[in-house]
Amino acid sequence: MNMITSFLYRKVVKNPIPMILLVALASVMAFLIANDIKKMQAATTGYDYCLNLSYLVGNISITYFIGIFLLIIYLIYNNRQNSKWTKRLFYVLGVSSFVFFVVAGQVFDYVFHHVENNYMEKLPSLARNVFTGPVYWIIIAYFFIPRMLKNDWKTKVEHEVTK
């Protein structure tokens, strides 16, 4: 059995539920992103375009942060790897959150300059859409990933002691 067949058998055939959930999540996020792009192309006003742009930025960033969060969980719990990669991905998550807020600021500047005067009262809702897209996932990651790393490190130490 080659390596790919062995991986597919161990991960998908034995336990298909996580793979089904990942495919469903990816499908939903791909549909949302494609729908935002389609609505941006069909926008008739600058406000409609900017509203769908803010949704697009939010959905792309949510997909990115959920992907990193699930990858870290996979490395910690399924592979039982307390390696450098989990810590590096945690640092990537931190840098990515700073990059997200820089990009969100640039998108909001673009939105501010392209929204018509008739829709200026709706500008705070556009700002909320742009800036709070993945905030829940960032908060969840910063509260739970260090705890997961600490628990995994403790179990690794206990396993080495009992050997």
C-alpha cells in the first residue's frame, strides 16, 4: 500500500465524519465567497459594491482563520504532535491577525472613499462588517490554543515519565 492510500484509509475510511464536516464547511465558505463576488459584479450603486466587498473580506478571513485553527487542532489531537509546527502556526495566527487588521483598515479606507453621500449613515455598519469578520475565531484561538498546547505538553511529559 502506498503512502496516499494508507493515509486515506486511516483518516477517511475509518472515521469519515471529520472529513464530511470539513468538506461541508469548505463548500459553505466557497459558496459564500462566490456569492459575494457575484453580488459585487451585479452591484448597481457604490454602497452595494462596498457592502459585498466587506462581506467578501470577512468571509475570506473567516475561512483563513478557521483553517489555521482546525489545522492546529488536527496537529495537536489527531497526530499527537507537540512539535515546532504547532507553535509556529500559533505565531502565524498572531501575525495573521495583525495583517488582517491592516488589510481591513485599507478596505475600510477604500469603502469610505467610494460610498455615496446618500449612504454615509450606513458607514458604521460597513465598518463593523469589515473589522469584525473573524474576530470571534481570533478570540477563540487565543483563548483555547495555548491551553491545548499546555495540556498536550503535560500529557507528553507524563507519558515520558511513565515510560
